[in-house]
Amino acid sequence: MFLSDFMIPVVFIIIIVYGLLNHVNVYDTFIKGAKDGFRIVVEIMPTLIGLMLAVGILRASGFLDALTKALTPLMEHVGFPSELVPIAIMRTISSSATTGLILDLFKTFGPDSLVGRMTSIMMGCTETIFYTMSIYFMTVKIKKTRYTLTGALIATLTGIIASVILTYKVFGY
Amino acid sequence: MLNYLWAFMILIGIIYGAFNGRMQEITQAAIDSSKDAITLCITLVGVIAMWTGLMKIAERSGLIKKLTHKMKPFLRFLFPKIPERHPAMQYIATNIIANILGLGWAATPPGLKAMEKLQELNKDKTTASTAMCTFLIVNISSVQLISVNMLAYRSQYGSENPAEIIGPAIVATLFSTLAGIIFSKIMMKGYMR
């Protein structure tokens, strides 16, 4: 797809040309920023070990397969792969635990499989609803959140439906 | 939350595995997944560093500031009741731009600041204001240009074209955000009457 192939090169061109026009030392700045990236990854490393470990154990026990199998008859006629149900549910609670599940799915089915592509697309338009809401409202001590949850769920559901349809359409399954 | 979730996943796994005679597989998985996590981080560090490096240039050159500025008409549409020069607007814009550029870790601090500023404008301090509801719905529906992490994961697990999902992902994210905005706007009208 055109957009997919051009996005990253175009971002590179825009940022570097804009930087040069504004007399930024682009190379030195890039190196400085890349250093920040190192710190970010090093900080998430322990979390990733913890969660990949938990998901790994869950997968090896056969529990994930059993759960998926139980969900299959329910999900079959909406065209939503039952392998993605645990991911979609986990996504509303914790983004790092979701990452663990996604990586497990990539390992089992491959990122270029139907479910692999569908998750990849789905992740960009969903968020950790419950986590985000509690953090943001807690800092300002709001108790009544009115229609925030409804709105967030509607947006997320729309995103999931769009991802499913787009995966089937774009990759021609 | 994560405390119980994590414990629950491991305990369920081990107990379920015990009944299925999968103890050896579980032991193997525990060792392998810890190892996998580090292998993955090596790919991740490369891709993330590439992105943060690029974004640093965007920040230094004033490109991010310019984009934030460009958000103004859109924010006026979303938050008609917030005064135009109110600091909340600046924080909301920074938060949204950081989310769009896939800089999740840079989005939260201005996001929380925005909530504080919105709280100052709020009359009932325990109930979310309309602006807060709109802000969180838009934030959660998060428009994202490129999910860099996803590209790293995909390439780590041998995707032939890790970037092939960028286009459809942008379309999907636009749909979810649009749904969030429409819903917020409808609710906003309902409460004004």
C-alpha cells in the first residue's frame, strides 16, 4: 500500500529538511535523541521480562489455547479471530501485559498472518482505557466521570471493527 | 492492578499446566521468555533510538511547536468553552501531538498538566467537566501516525514487510478518533440545553 511504504521516508525528509532550514545541527541532535531512546528501552526492559515470562507460562500451560477454543464458536460468525479476544480485553487494562500477549501471538502465528496483521493494525487505534482514565482522573480527584467511559468504549469498538474490516480488505483474505 | 494480574497469569498458568502435565514446557517457557525479552529489546532499542533521534530534530527545529500551534482551530472546535489563551489549551495540544507522533512516554506529563488546568476551570470539583470528558475520549481514541514499537516487534519476529500495516493502521485510528469526536460533540450539545 502506497501510504505504508511512503510514510517513514516522508517523515525523514520533512524533519531533516525542516531542521536544516532552521539551522539545526541535525546529526548531533539525532545522536542526542537516540541516546534518550536507549534510556527509554532500558527502563522498560524489566517490565518486558516480567510480562513475557507470565505470558510464556500461560501459553505453555495450554491455558491460552483452551480459552481461544472456548471462544471460537462465539466469535466465528462476526469474523473476529478468537485468538485476539484475550488481547482486546487485556488492552483496556494494561499496555505492557498486552505487549506480552502480542509478542506471543507473533511468535506463534507470525506477524504476517491474518491475526498478526489484524493485531498490528488494532493496536494503533486502541488504548488502555481503564488505566488511562484512572490515572488522569485520580490526579485531579474527580469521582464522577460522566460519559467518558461510554465515549472511550465507543471509539475503541469503532477502531476494532475498522481494523477487522481493513485487514480483510487490504490484505485480501 | 498489574500486581494481581501478573500473579494471576503465572499462578493460573502453573496450576493449569500441572493438571495437563505440562511442567517441563512451563519450565522451558520461563527460561525462554526471559531470554526472548532481552533479544527483543535489542531490536527495540535500535528502532526506538532511531525514532527518538529523529523526533529530537523535530523538537529542536521548532517543528513540533509549529504543529502544536496548527492544532489551535481544531482545539477551539473541540473545546469551545475554554478561553483561547488558557494554558490548558497548550498542554492539550502538546499531549495530542506527542500521541500522534508515537511518543507515548512524552504525552502523559502534559496530559496530566492539562487535567489540572481543566480542573481550575471546573465548577464542581468532584465531577468531570465536559472539556475533561472530551479530552479523555480523544486521548484514549489516540490518533497515531506510526506505531514504532509495533514495527520493531514485527521485524523482530520476521515480518517480510514490517511497515505494511502503517496505512491501514492510520485509517483505523482515524475512524476510532472520529467516532470519539462525534460522540463527544453529541453529548456536549445534550448538556448545553
